[in-house]
Amino acid sequence: MEQRLARIGRLIAAAALGMGTAGAASVTGAVNAVPPAEYRPATVAQKSVATLAVVSTPALRIDLPEPATEFRAQRAGGAAAAARADAASPSKQRPLVIGFPREVPESSRAVALAGLAWHESADGARTARVEVRSPGAAGLRLALSVQGAGFALRFAGSAPGATVHGPYPADEIAGAVARDGAFATPVLEGDTAIVEVSAPAGASIADGALVLGTASRLTAAGVALRDAMAKRLSDIGMSGTCNADVACVSPSTALQQAANSLGKIVFGDRNGFTYACSAALLNDSVNSFVPYLLTSAHCIESAFEAGTISVYWFFRAQSCGSTATPAYVLQGGGAALLARSDDWDYALLRLNRAPPAGVFFSAWRAEPVPALAVATGLHHPNGDLAKFSQGSTTGYQSYSDGSSFVRVQWSQGTTEVGSSGSGLYTFLPEGGYYELRGALFGGEASCSNRSGPDYYSRLDVMLPLVRQYLTPDAPNPEGRRAVVEYYHAGLRHYFITADPGEVEALDSGAIAGWERTGVRFLAYDAPRPGASPVCRYYLTPAVGNSHFYSADPAECARVGERYAGTWIHESPAVFHIALPHPVSGACPAGTRALWRFFNPGLLNHRYTPEVTLRNEMRADPAWIGEGYGPDSVIMCAPTDPIT
């Protein structure tokens, strides 16, 4: 959270950089643009819709206390919003708050499966239900964990037509708890959350249990749109009147394709608050249909939040001015956080489950956006139905931390809170489709401030760090590799690795307790001119259970000599990277600065390329900067030519 607040108060050094267009590949031959693709899985015809079992036994009912008065009308403000962004920041530089925490009574948190009323079917399988009710809620999300194995859970809300999610095997839930610290259900629409537990014939439930954590009570959910009064203040649909439904725009195949890549994401934090932002599904260069999702870093702050994501697809009016029920699809299952940057405000996620048939994996172009290009925005302002905005780019907005964002002036429509993370598109005439260029960071545009600009992150800045996902077939003659950062809440330690085996073990939970922060930088996987080998030492668990990295051969040697027996030399070259000038701390051309901080109390080092994080850690007396020159730069990571 401090990472987001650190952006507040930046000194704007406004710059309109009239950049020209470039080709689809850089001088290195790397792929910098990808066309769209429609998702039509071959198994759609055989796919069945999840349903709850027909049972004759009563459910265990848990009633949550009535919410306090101050929570009844809570929408996009209050304590959660204040914690997520300071009032001095751009108004859209925060997610839309749509839910707040409700504590499950202490006596009801641990639910023994053996104590439930079970319905047995003819084949010997058994089913039982637990219901959690919060009167008047538009929806609920439950945090829970499981004890035992061999059974599965399905989730649904009490609203008519609410989506049934699952089955979720008990070991999948347990794995999420081990990996992320908790498991959160998808959005369950209605005032009652239904948890169905199923056990196959012969499965033991004697030691099984559900452990319920904090519930999140939603003030808005998709089913609010089933009411013709969907524009009531207490319901979803609060966007400004100057916004235009996508259905009211002159129809074109290209626009419909782009709109089918738009998702409204709903997610929660560890405190039980629920938020909404916008996001876009991205294609990759091999049409793998791996569901990569682009949004903003100020929406998704952690791997935990990514893991709670539900996505509303096709969440738009059926026709211009229609108040009929939109034929949306609500997808649960969460997502994995792959990469994020506070400086540049992007987050790349990978959905844990396949999206529905008919969505489009958006085209994108990772090159500088020229000034005066026609700009199109597709988004969910205030969580409303999909809206369309159009205007033109007016160059770039630069900030004192070195970042810059595409600046847009709208001539039709606007954006609002809830639009955060939505895509900026430009049209490619020769391809006949829209290309995604970035995600909404913030801005001053609104229905009451039509001349205010908006700012979008830059796909051309993100791509070099995520090529392994978006352009896996692109040439890599220099052997660049991403170094990935993790955090362990129990140890309060940071750890970095470029080793694919370690990445897999940490991501899967095989090495428990670690989660990605999203921070990453580039290095080389083999020796090359101008790059030094990075040694790695390991501090034994008896002393501190931590790691140390250095690209300075002399420092590596000193650690081995001075701390022999305490710091174990694991490798002389885990990756290769450039060193800064030993006196000035300046990095060579084509590289960016990295900083190293040491926490003596934790015996832990942190390495970061993020200026926002650097400033935050410098302000924390527990962390000591280590490096060269007045800026204490420790290493220099390579950058891509397109940046």
C-alpha cells in the first residue's frame, strides 16, 4: 500500500513527445505486435454448466450480524479507498470499493464436516451444504480453508440465475492457502453464499472441516442489473451521463472484437474489502490462448489480490438504451500475478481457469504511441456496463521518477473510478482491428471536466520484462532472462531468482510461504561483454535463512573469506549483469539502475529497479542502502531497444 502512496506528490515535468510509429519488430528482430484471436475451444459443445446437487437435507445456516449504519451506503469511498490512494492523487488512481468486511461469528468459523446433514445419492456419493447469509447484500465473497482431502466444493449465490462455481477439489483450495495464505471464493451474487460439499462414495469425512475467515459483503454485483431500476444509487450503474454504452456506438466487427476482450474484474484484499477495476485479455505471439490479463498495478497490489479475482465477461448492454439482463458470464478461479510495476503502473496476470467461449484475446502493439493518434477506451466506469470513449493522444506525461504515460484527450465519453486498468486502443487499418497500447493509470477527465486529460501505461515498457509470456517464440540472441522477486510474510524476507526450477517450485507452493511481488528485472543467462557474474550466498537457517547477491567479484570474495561457514557459497554466477561506475554510480547506456538494501534486524537484502520502492525503503530506517555513487546503485539491468 505504501508503494502506491509513494507515487503521490510526484513533480510533473510535462512533456509532449511527438513520436512516430515503428514497425512490428525492433532492430533485434523481436516481436512487438500481435493480432487478435477469438477463443473457440473445441470442447465447448461437451462442456456442462455447473449446478448444485438436489438435496433433501437442511443446510447449516450462519447469519452474519447486521452491518453498521456507516457501511450501508458505502461505495467508492470510506476507509478502504483512503487507504488505497491519497486524495491528492488522480481520482481514478484507485480501484472502486464495492464490498466491506464482515466477521463470521467465532462459534461458527470451524465447521466439522461430520456434523453436517448429508444427503446420500444412489451411487453412495454424499452432499451437504453450508449457507452464510448477510441480509440486504448484493453479493458475498468468503475466505476459507479446508482440512482433509477427497472432497470438493461448489459455490453459488442465492440470487436467481446466479453462477455456480466449481467443483474446487479440497487439495486445490489447500494449495491456494499454502501459496497465497488464503482462498477466497468468486463473487456469489445475492445475500446468501451457498457452499456445497460433495464426497464420493467411500470417502472419509471424519476429520474434514471448513474453516471460515472474513466475509466480504458486496454493495454491488452483476445481478443488480436484472432490475429495471438498475440506476438506483444503491445499485451498480452509477457512471456519468456523458458515457456511451458500447452498444450505442456505430457497430463494427473490430470494435466488437475489442469489446469482447474487456473484463470487469472484482477482487479482494486480506482485510475483507472488495474492489472493482477493468482489464483486457491479451493474445500472445503463438496463439496459445493462455489467458493473460492486463490491468493497472494500483488495482492489483499483490499475488493474494490476484488470486481472488472474478471476471465479468460480455458485461454490456444488449442494445442501445436497453435495460434488459445482459448476457454476461461470471468467471471465478482467480489469477496468478506475473509482473507489476508501481513506477509504470502496469500489472500482468494469468487467469487460473480458461475464459468462456467467444471472448477475444486482444491484439496489441508494444511501440511508442504517436501524438494525435485516434485513441479509443473500453472500460467499466463505476463498475457499470461497458462504455466507449474516443479522443486523441497528446504525447506523453513524464514524472520525476523517470516514468511516462500516454496522455489522452477525450472528445466523446470519459473515464471514472472503476475504469482503472482498462485498455487504450489504436486502430490498425491494414489489419482491420484495434490494438491495445496500455492500461488506464489515472487522470482528471470526467463528465464535469471534459477537457481534463487521462494517462495510460505503456505496453512498450512492459513487454521487455514479460516476453517469456507474450512473445515466447521471439529471438533472444543476447540471452536475456527475467529475475523474479518473491516475498515471505512469515519470515518478512525478500528473495530473487532467475532459475526456472526455483521459479516453478516457488510459484507452485512446493517451497511454501512465498508469493510473487510482481517486481522483476532483466539479466543475462551467460557471460557477455560488459556484464559481471552474480555470485549467490546462502545464510544458514540457524543464523538467518537468507540470500545475498553481488556482481562485484571483490565483494563476492570478501564474503567467502570473512563469513566462511556462515554464508554458504551456492553459485559463482546465478546470472550476469552490468556494474555501475564505482565512483559516480552511473549505469552504462542500455541499462537501468538497481538498488540493494539491507535490513540488519531481519538479515535480509532486497534488490529493486523501482524508484517508488527505492524511495519507500530509503524512508524506512530499518533498511540501509548499499551501492555505488551518490545514488547508491548496486547493479545495472539491461533494457530493450524499443524503450
